[in-house]
Amino acid sequence: MGLISIDERLKFNHTMTNELKPYIKHPRKSRIQKPTSSIHHPLTNNQPDTRETALYILNSLDKGNKTLDSILETFTDKTDLLSKRDRSLLNALVYGVIRWRGRLDHIIDYLSNIPVTKIDPKVLNVIRIGLFQIIYLSRIPVSAAVNTSVELAKSFTSPWVIGFVNAILRNAAKKFENVPFPDPKKDPVSAIAAQNSFPKWLIKRWLHRYGEKETARLCDAVHAIPPITIRTNTLKTTRDILLNSLKKEVEKIECTNYSPDGISFFKPNSPIPEIKSFKDGWFVVQDEAAQLVTLLLDARPGDTVLDACAGLGGKTGHIAQIMKNQGIIFAIDKDERKLSRLVSEMKRLGISIITPLACDLKKPLNIKGFKLFDRIFLDAPCSGIGALRRNPDIKWATSKKNLNYYKEKQLLFLKNLACLVKPSGILVYAVCSSEPEENEAVVEEFLSNHSEFDIKNVSGLLSYGHTSFVSGGRYLKTLPHKNNMDGFFSVCFQKKPF
């Protein structure tokens, strides 16, 4: 998901849980007051304007060729110039508009004499920014929401469009609470999609699979601000020592329920990269579900392991600490820039058994000196639908047709890796998606083409209580509304002995 690491992302948006909550409340009304200050372009001023920067980010995202993470990376230097309060507002606007885009568009469509689909995307983003502030940000006066949005529109569009923006937002300030939504009894898909701000195709799938009540719970869980979850680097410390060191720096800190090394908390007093225990390499930011899937690999000290889609190294480091930094791990990725960051991360963690290799898994691998591996871990490219609560832009970028594209890619990667597993060796497949095309469908097709593999029972590899997310010992499946984790799917294939 772009090149920005989770640590850099948290540097950008750590104030999400620390400063943002006071801004957010249930929809409210407010009277229109006096205009506020003008807007400057974020890329041409030493002191970027918060709303202009938010608009630029949203417009860049609409182009469809970059993820939100990769776009945010380009603004790191600029956002460092913002005050803590302005960084908080920037996060509120960007993440808020993306999370609630569907609901905002429904309201705009009702109040506008021009259909949402006919409004210029840049103008629409201006209206979304204004409307989001009117409805959700209690500390922003309605006058500021309206007038700063008008100023944004003035920077690039014609007078009549500026008047249109002004009229829509002033009308919305008075009427948004009375905008009707589809009747859930007559059209549950449209009703849930509009009210909860999700694409209809995804809601239709969830309703079919989970039913109305569970789908509503899932939507609520996706919109809830998740805790920051970290994994203790047991090569340097213990979970208890780390927990005690963090107690004065965060709020609501507790151990994770299932991962033996995990800790969750809210509201850090400072950006994660500035916390001493982070600088010392005591922990990595990683969702609990991502920690669990690595456990299925059951890597052991001295093993030869291939991390087939290593990315920035979150799971690579976990495998190394499970192996007690003994053995060999080849970390491969097609992006050399990611591998460069992985190397830096391993140094921070005190890990010395990683060999990075730039490889494209679309082609058969030929790793000099190594023909077969004890363990192979494939954290495959996927739709990312399971990580919507942390990456809300995914729900607007992914479509039903993308799921089959990812499925074919995942099967190709598995095919190219299967021949590299030793007899009795392990191949773990994992995705942060809850969708069947990327889950059971991949498993079934892989096994039908690779009779030399069986599914290994993984119950013994996880702590007590895992039965809530491990079905019959075969598949690990987590969901935000059930397990308070990202939605992950994983399976452990074991190659038959000669």
C-alpha cells in the first residue's frame, strides 16, 4: 500500500486519536457567521494551509494511480510545518471525508439541482470538505466551514460555481438533518450503503454473507477509530517491561488478547517515532491479526525461510524474532526502495539474519545457492478490504472486478513458490481481505492444482481462545467487529514428505 511505512504514517496521523476526538460528535446545527481567512496552495508556500492541503490530497487520490499512504508521504515535510492542532484538523478532513464520502454524497445529491455524478470532482471535494465540517466537527463554526470552502473554490473555478458551492453548503447547514435516506425495508443495500458510507457492491456481498445485523456491526467497527497496536521485539525486551515503559506515554494501554507479544493503546503523548522505546527498537507497530498470521509459519531457529512479499518488513522482523535471530531469511520484493527501508528497520530491531533480494514473483524464482526452503511466507497482494478501518480509501478504490484480478495474481505467486518448499516444509498464504475470492477460492484452486500439499491444522500454534477465528483448525479468519482486529485470512499448507 504505497511506500509509506506504518511508523511514518503514524508520525503523520498520530494525533488522530489524541486530538481528533474532541472535534468529532454527532451531526449538529450551527448558525452561519462571518468569513474567515484565505487559502494558499500547499506546494508553493512555506506554511501550508490545512484545508488547501486536504483538498490537494483528496484530488490526488481521485486520480486513482496512488494510495492514500503514498500521497501522504509526499506531504511529510509540509505537514511537519503545521502546528499540532492543524495536523489534527488535516487528519480529520482527509480521513473524515474519505470515511464518510458515501453519506456526504447522498446529502449533496439530495440538496443539489445537479446530480453528484455531474459535479466536477474538484468542486465536489470542496463541498465534501465543507459539509464534513458542518456535520461532524463540532469545534469548527459553520461560518468557517462555509467560507473557507468558498475560498477554496475561488482558487480554481468560475464565479457561478463558487456561488453553487456557497448555496449548497448554506442550505446543507440548515437542512442536512432532514435529508431522507432509502428505506431499509424496501432497499436494504442502498439504505446501509448511504447511511454507513460504503459502496453498494460491497454492502450487497456482506448482506448476503453475514445478514443485516452483522453487516451493520461490521460497518460500525470499520468506522471506529482503532487502537494503535504494537508488537514487542522480544529480541530486545519483554512485553511486561515494554508495557510498563509505555504507561506514562499513552492512554488505555493493555495486552492483546491473542498475540503473545502484542500491546494496544490510544492517545500517545508524542509521535510514535519519537518514543524512546521505539527508537531503541523495542517494538514495531503491527495489528494483532498481522501478528497472528506470522505465528502460523512456525519458524524455528536455524531454518531457511523465504519471506516472499516482504514489503517494508513488518512480518519479516516478526519471523526473525520467532527464530531468535538464528538462521537465514531471504526477504524479497520487487520494489528496491521498500527493501532499502526494510534493511534500515532490521538494524533498528537488532536483526542480522535478513538477506534482501529484489525479485518479481510473477516469474519463477532462482535464488543462487538455495533451491528449497523450510518455510515460505506469502503475504500476498490483495484488495485490502480487511484493513478498511486503517485504510478507508480502499473501499472507493476497490471494486468487485478487482477481486478476481487479485485472485489470479495470488494463485500465480503460490504456483511459483510451491516448487521451492522442502518436503514436509510449510507454505503460509495470508491476505488482509475477508472476501471469498481471495480466501477459500484461492485455497481450493491451489490444492486442486498441487496435490503435493495438504492443509496443516494450526490450532496448536495459537493461544487459548483462538476458536473464535480459526475454523476447524484450517483457516485463520479475523474480522473487526468480532475480534477487534483487521480482517485477515491465512492458511498453512504443508508439503507432503517423499
